[in-house]
Amino acid sequence: MQNKVFDIFAEICKVPRPSKHEEKISQWLQAFAAAHGIECVADEAMNVIMRVPATPGYEDHEGIILQAHMDMVCEKNGDVTHDFMTDPIETYVDGEWLKAKGTTLGADNGIGISMALAAITDPELQHPAIECLFTVDEETGLTGAMKLQDGMLKHKRLINLDSEDDGQIFIGCAGGIDTLAKMHYEPVRCTSSIAPSSIGIRLSVSGLMGGHSGDDINKGRANANQILVWFLARIWPQTEIQLASISGGNLRNAIAREAEAVIAIPMSYKEQVRIEWNHFVAQMEGVFGEVEKDMRLDLETTDIPDTFIPADKAYRLVMALCECPHGMIAMSKEMPGLVETSTNLASIKMKDGFIEVNTSQRSSIETSKHHLKWAVEQALALACDEVTHGDGYPGWAPNPNSPLLEVVKKAYTDLYKEEPKVLAIHAGLECGLFLEKYPYLDMVSIGPQMYGVHSPQERLSIPSTDRCYAWLCQILKSL
């Protein structure tokens, strides 16, 4: 195990760093630089840039930028008590894997920061001049990359340390945009005529794998929001339903793992609904059982709620959510195996007086990204009175003739006597935004093997991290 890398990562895990709340990790990085005598600046967005000079013999070599992001996706299991604003991430070793206790691990992208800091503080490592760029809010808005000022970066080559696959070099990524919808409503109070002849039912979907809405979108995983509304739409025409609440998912860039709805139905429909539920559960197990080994679909009686969503609005919402696309839309024709276009029905949240639906669209083709956002908008507009789109971010067009790519490939081959794979990724990296500000940048992205990112199943391969760090050191010596 590369103890220095994991020692630094252990310290990072003690520092709260949710997206949009990077104050503490930004300060920690600045303190780290000061403790090691490293030149450091922080901009207005709280991005941190560290600069170290070339080691002897490398003064005339062109410099390099090492880049990673500070924030982490904050997801936890429903039975876990954890405050991401204050509590450290509790890690443990399980065989050759590093994991967290019931929460996301934050190796995305804390391990990238750790490798960069280990490299620039290694007194034995030979390298050209290095800039380390650590950005904020990559996971929820790419704010740090967007607000990075012109002229902050001095070098013309950049290694992004935010990839998650062993022995692979990424040279392109998808662009993305969010679509947010709101349905406003006035709650309807439960009347005395409803309660005596009705029964409350809680429907829940849990135990799904979830995962990254870009990297995992083509792996056949279930979306809890979809499963929930599929059942509601199935029974609505044959049952008098009152919808009291509906919620599911959490973050725009994570596939929904859990969802829940509370409904009231006439007592006379109780057995019919339970039979339909049993049939539905069997069907979902047939569709997703091979992938979703821990999927749970539960129906239980509950108290009659005090208020409901107006019946006409509730019906339109359920049908709109059924119409809203989710999953892989198209595969790339240029790069076999690469998802070209996808969308994620990320979250349904009950707010004060409205229901909020959050989705995200991705594509390596800019026009396809916008066509898909309009399709999502039209579906959600069936029920929602307010539909808006985020600013979005550009993709990163692959450059197979990159000089940096050749150095990175050769460093891997020299170390491991095999060719690394060269790919593009169906996920958002900050590289596209860097190119807008610094169009001359030559970039690649690498990282150690991780699985389950953006979910509490996130795990980091310890041997792969050792290999990746050795590869990074070999690259720096080769530049």
C-alpha cells in the first residue's frame, strides 16, 4: 500500500466537504501547503492552486497541471446516522478494498487530491514544475471550474485525476444539463367521509444499487423512482387513490436507490391492491433480479394521512413521471461501448406547497443533449407548472493525437508491460470547461479502480491505487 497516499486520504476523510460547502477542505488544503512550504493561492470560488518548482535537471522541461476536485457526493443508507456537515467519514478495509461505514467513501475525488499531494511532497520524485488545481463543487454544478479565472494556470498540459477505472486513459467526456420541474398545489385535508372507509398504505422501494448516473447508467440498474410510479400508474385507473406523499432519490448525478409513497384507498380495494403488488413485485424481480440482488419492495398499512395532493394534480404527476425518460438513450457510433446520450430521473422531493422533480441529461453530442432536455421538459410539463434548465456544461472532445497521451501510455507500458486502454467517458469531467478558458490545454484523465461511486456501496481498490500512483510518478519522471 502507498502509505503516503492513504495517510493523506485518511486526513481528508476527517474534513467535511459536501458539494457547495467546501470551506473546511479549502482551508485544510491551504494549511497543508503552508506546512510544507508550498506556494498556494485560493480564488474567490475557494479553488486552491499550489505550485512547486521543477526538481534539478527538469528546469527546462514543460510543466504539468495535476487536477482534482474537493467536494464529495453525500449519500448514506437510510438506517445510518451521519451528518456530512460535521462528521468524519468512517473508513475500513475489507480485503483489498477501502470502504465507508454506511456512507459514500469520498474517494471520488479525495483519492485524486491525495495522489497529487503525495507527489508534490515526495522529496525523491523527479518532475517538472507542477501546478495542483483543486476545484470546488464539481459534483453539483462544476462551479469551481466555471469560476476559474483566466490566467490562473501557467502550464499547457493537464492530468485530471478524477477517473475510476484501472489501466484506462480517458481523453473525452460527455456534456450535461439539468432539468428541474415544480408542481405547486394546495393540500386537501382528509375529511370525515374519507377516513372511516379508507386504509392508508405505504409503498417503498429500497436496497437498489444506485450509482453514478453517467458511468453506471448502462448497467441495467433499477431506478427506485421509476419502479414506484410504474406501480402507481398501474393501479390508478382501477382504484380510487388519494396520494398523500411521494419522494425518492437524492442527488441529480446519482441513480435513485430508494423511493416511497403514502396513499389512501377505499377499504374495499385493499385485497385487490395487495394482489396487484405481489404480481408487480414478481415482475420487477424478473426484470431486475439478476442485477439488483438486494432489491426490496414493501407494502404496509399505515395511518390515514391528514392531507392529500389534489386528485387531478396527483394523477397528472404520476403519469408525467411515467412519461419522463430515464436511462441510456443512444450508444456512440464513433467509440464502441461508449454511451452517447442518457438521462436520469434523479429525485422527487416534497417541499412546502410544491413537489420538485430533478433530472439530468448527458450527451457527447451537444444537439442531442438539448433535444433530450426538451423531451424531458415536455413530459414533466404534463403536470408541472414550472420547468427550468440549468446552465449546463460542455463535453470534452477526444484528441487521439495528443502528445501528452503518448507520454502517459508509454509510462504505463514501461511499468506494467501492457497497453492501457484509451477511452472517453459518459460522465461529466471539468476538462470541457477548462478548454473553454484555456483552449490550448493538452489533457488526459486517469484514476484508480472504484465501484459504486455516488452511493454507500462506493469502494476503492487498494492495489489499484498503488498502481495508479506509481503510474503518476512514472509520468512525472517521463515528462
